[in-house]
Amino acid sequence: MSARGWWPGRGGWVFAHRCAGLTLALFLIVSGATGAAIAFQDELDEWLNPGWFRTGQGGAPLPPQRLVEILEAADTRFRVQYLPLGLAPGRAARLMVEPRSEAGDTASGEGLDFDEMFVDPASGRVLGTRRWGACCLQRRQLMPFLYELHHRLLLPGEAGRVLLGGVALLWTFDSVIGFYLTFPAGPRAGTAPATDSAVARSRTRRSWWRRWGASWSIKRRAGWSRVNWDLHRAGGLWFWGLLIALAVSGTSLNLGEEIVEPALTVFSELTPSPFDEREEVLTEEPLTPVLSFDEALRRADAEARPLGWPAAAGMFYNAAYGIYGVHFGRDKDTGWGARYVYVDGADGRILGRHEPGVGTAADRFMDLQLPLHSGRIAGTAGRTLVAASGIAVVVLSVTGVLIWLRKRRSGAYRTVHASRAAG
């Protein structure tokens, strides 16, 4: 401990940074590498599987309910959960499905080995199916597999989410410590104090900024250990703003309910969603909608049109809550993302709407986290920066481990050498 009592000295912060970095290294290498890839997930997925994303022919798309009826009649094991709207000619519809499991239903979801379908929206012809996140590196499974590896490490239940949330929280603190450690160290104990004059203080300030400026550079003609050290320190500074944003947003996305939202309520209130309001009346049995997809879309569109929202781009039905959701604009558009209207699947009532970036301060903060973490807040440029940041995370983790290994070997060498000299 330093002379200031409870506040650790620089050596204490170095030790804390080292311990946190070694603990996080493997997780950050996996998260950084997979995050860099999934920043352009849709583009890479289509490049790997062009026959699933393009139909090869045009034609007007079928009405949503008609498309759903064709698919569910052809395979009674599933119900359609999500389908896109407003597709360009020649583009396949990418649907999500879930097993049927209503009580007394003769159809069963048993044996259903997929939850994602690629369909020609003009005819209902199935182009391909897969299970999201299934192993492993085949081209048809690669991008969903990397996505699930990034988001939950393929762990069962909530374990992956909670673990990665803890990793992101520790990474947040470690990033702050690492930034502090790039500052030049103060004068050592026992050195003579600087002359107390305006000129001396000005020179000291200039000297501090000059020394800190060196932390941003890499001595390319130095030995490999010095280059590795400079790359770790300077790389952390170059990407620090992006890395702290990824760490904070990663904490918010994984531990929102447990940590972030309770903390936000100290300063602001979160607006309940229609799903929050139905939590207490949930049943285990799925709710079969009375309203069709077409009617839900019509009612949602009537709600959104006077607001000047863009055209509907997709819709889902959540059988657990009995709620349709229709999004206007695409979730992955530049900016805050899509706007939603929620419709009761039983009686067609408008249950509410959600416009990202509108509402209380807590609402806006939580709305910002996914667009920020994915980089889509700034479009292609933002996603490129996120991909570059993922690569930087891998480099910083590897160089940090190499620094520790070198110091450990040096320490062991000095210990052995000293013992031999003493003997």
C-alpha cells in the first residue's frame, strides 16, 4: 500500500492488471476473434451459402399468412416464429421456426433438427434448413456457430451469458487500470523535489506529456521483446475508446437485468415493455394466436403509418407471451435500429410500441448497447472498427501473456543465478 493509505501504489495496480489479464486472456482471444468475424456475419454467411440467400428467380412474395400456412402444412412439426417482409426480388426469406408442443396436438416437434429455414417467398419452396449455433465448421454452420461461441461460449442455459458478463465487467475495470498504467511513473521516493517555480512546473508538465507521448509509439528497430511491449501498450491506447465501449456494452447485454438495470434505476426509470407486463401471467402452455400474421401486420401498420415510420421489414409471434411484434426498418440498419409495434395475438389490441433512442435516459442507454457493441450505430464504418477492435483484443491478449512469460522466465533465471553465486 502507498503512503495514501488504502489506495494501492503503482506496483499494486501492475499486479492487479497482470492477474486480471491472465484470467481474461483466453476468453478475450475467443471473443475478439469471433467478434471480428461476426461484425460482417450476414455478408460472410451469404458468401458461404449463396444458394440459400438467393432464389435465382423473381416473383411477388406471398402474403405472410399464406406463406406460413404453406410451410406449416408441409411439415406439421413446427410453427413459424419469425419471417422477414419487403424482400427485394430474388432474395430468399430467412425464417425462424420452433417445435409445436400444444397440449393435445397430434403434431409433435420431436425429431425437428432445425430452427432456421431459407425459403423462396414467392412459392414457399424450401431452399435449406439448419439449426442455429450447431457445431461446427461446415460452411452452412460456420457463422451461426461463431455467433453462439461469441455470445455464450456454447455453454448450456444461462451459464455462458453470466460467465461472459462477468468477463466483460472485469475487462471494463482492467481496461481502466491498463490506461492508468500507460501514464509515466512519478518520481521515486528519496529523489529531490523539483524547484517550486512556475518555470519548473511548466517544464515538468511538458516532460510528462513528452514521456506519455512515447507510450503511443512502437520502436520498430528494437528487439522483439521491446516491440512486443510497445505493441501491447500502444495498441491498448490506440483502441482504448473502442475497447472500453465494447467492455461496457458487453456487460450491459449479458448482465443487464442483474447489474446494469438496477444501477440505472438509481438515476432513471426503465419503461416496462409488453413482455414485462405479462411476466406474472405466463403459463407453460404456448398460446395459439387468434389473429393471423396478415391481420397483425395490418394493425401494426395502421399504428406506425401516422408516425412516418419506414415500411415493415419483419414480424414475429412469441407463443409464450401471445404477442406479435412487427419491426419497421431493419434491426441491423445504421443507427439505433428498428422500431417495433406490439399486437395482442388474441384480440388484436395494440400493446405498445418501441422506438430506440426515445424515452427515459435509462431507456436510451439500454437501447444504445447492441448497436454500439455490433458497430451498426455507425454503419459499415462502425462494423469495420468493431472488427478491427476484435483483432486488437486478440493481439493485446497474446502480447500481454508473452510479457508475463518473459518476466517469469527472467525472474526464474535471476533466482537460479543468485543461488549458484551464493553457493
